[in-house]
Amino acid sequence: MTTPTPHPPGSAGGTRTRSRRGPVVGLATVAALLLSACTGVTYGETQLPAPKVTSSTPAAPATPVTCTSPTQSYDPLPSLPASSDITDRTVRTILQRGHLVVGVSADTYLFGARDPFTSRIEGFDIDIARAVAASLLGDASKVQFRVITAADRIDVLKNREVDMVARNMTMTCSRWQEIAFSAEYYHSGQKLLVAKDPSGKVPSTTLEDLAGKKVCAPRGTSTLEKLRSVQGVEAVPAADHTGCLVLFQQGKADAITGDDTVLAGLAAQDPYTVVTSAPPMTDEPYGLGFHRDDVYLVRYVNRVLADLKADGRWKAIYNRWLADTLGPAPAPPVGVHGRAAR
């Protein structure tokens, strides 16, 4: 068996010795198969099928939502109330059921991914969801995870199949028309993954620096469309970001672009890659998703998030999952509140 060696020095994504990286390609490919096999599966502490949540309010005609700032959410509760003092019907349903039902990813490494050895779903989003369960139900294990795709996120909330979605979802005004969001809990942005410099220096490579190079992005994404608009860069499409990593390892792509959260997971799978230090090309504020009528639950969770940010737990969660690939925890995003209830 040969031993993988670091890429030789050169420009970002330059020529690399691929024949000696077989073990890394194999790991990424196996990980891709294991993670992709999770889609549509429900995992939880009790391993029960995710129940459909009973509506806490009568169905009402959809009304337009005024939105001038997609990151503006409802005011947090002044403090966390005792369970016995909560009268909101949605929260009472959760308390009586005994666990929180959360829609998550199982294939976003470091944010929400299934550990192939333990079958447990782990990551930044998962720890945030457990913090909500711990506050609401007194036990971080009282949460049931339902694995969903990115395309499922809105529908499972509108149909009340989950109580909350924690799946790296960008807050937008158009989405506020259909669902509600917590305050921003993570700020992401589109960045680049390139070959690691053997010196250990993190490159500040930008898309414009990659003229004449091949850059990969998943098909059917706004990321790929943006990539195609950059003059001199050859866009290389793949089915998903893990597919991009395989192409990168095979020498068919010189760099990969996507949200820094996704790229951090790829870098963790391939020790010869690094996320560049260049500023993000886009802003992607992540919010936890809720049914549009569950204003009280959003206000409760906003209190939990505010406390996590204030007492250092948010930074601890960040450092646990993301610091190795994205650097030490930044200041947590400041929650923007004051949205008027519908």
C-alpha cells in the first residue's frame, strides 16, 4: 500500500500526484455512499417513526408577509418559562409527546451527518437542536431526527410533519411567505476549496484567481450559475458536493465552490484540501425553520439561541465541529428581532 503525500507546491488546484491518493478517494467515496443512504430515514433516541404534529391553530388563509429584512425574527421571550406555565398549544403538544421532532440533514458532514460506525447523526445543527430539546424538555436526548432533503424543508414544516427544521437553511423573504424563522444562528457564505499548500499557509484564492482552471459545483444550484458567469473559469458540474470532491481527487477539477459549511465537511474528509481565507462571495444567513403560525415556539427558541450566544455555548459548539477547518469561532451572529406577528 502506498502512503498519500501532500500536493506539490503550485497555484491553487495545480497539478497533483493522484496515483498516491487512493486511500483518500476511497474514504470520500465510501462516505458518500453511507451518507446518501440516509436520505428519507428517521433517526432518534427512540428510533420511532416521526409522528405528524397536530396543528396548534385552525388553518387560516395565507396572508402576505411584509419583509424588508430576511434575518428579522420575532422577539425572544424575556426568559425561559417553566413547562407548567406554558399554555401555547403547539408547545403543549411537544411537551405531552415527550420529544421534539426535528428535520435534519444526514449528508452534510460536520453540520448534520450520520456517523457510519454509531449510526448517530452528529454535527453543528444537531447540537443546536439538542440544546433546544434540553431547554424545552429538560433532556438533550429527547429529540427525534427526521432525515430530509433540502427540497423537503418547506413542505415538512407546512404539513406539520416536524416541529422544527435545522438543516443549514438560508433565510429569505420569499421563504418567510411560507414558513417562519428563528433569529440567525449561523452566517455562511460561498467560498472555495483548493489544494492545501505544504507550507501550511491558507491561501486567499478567489474565483477570479482561477482563470484557466476548472472549478466544480453541484448541478441545479445557484452556485453553479454564478460560477458560469465568471469569465475565464471552466465550470465543472457534479451531482453534489461529494461528487465534486471525487472529481477534485481525480484531477478533473482544480477547486470546488459552495457554502463554507459544506466545504468544511469536504476538507475534513480530505486532509490535502483547505477552505480559502478569501472573503465569502455571498451572504447566507441560516435560521431554524418553523411552521408559519408557531410564533410562540419561535420566540421560545430565540430565547434559547440568545442564551447560547451569550454564555459561550454557541462558540463551544462551533469549535467542536468547525474550528479545525474554518478556524476558531467568530462572534456569533447578532439576532435581529422585532418582526410583527402575523
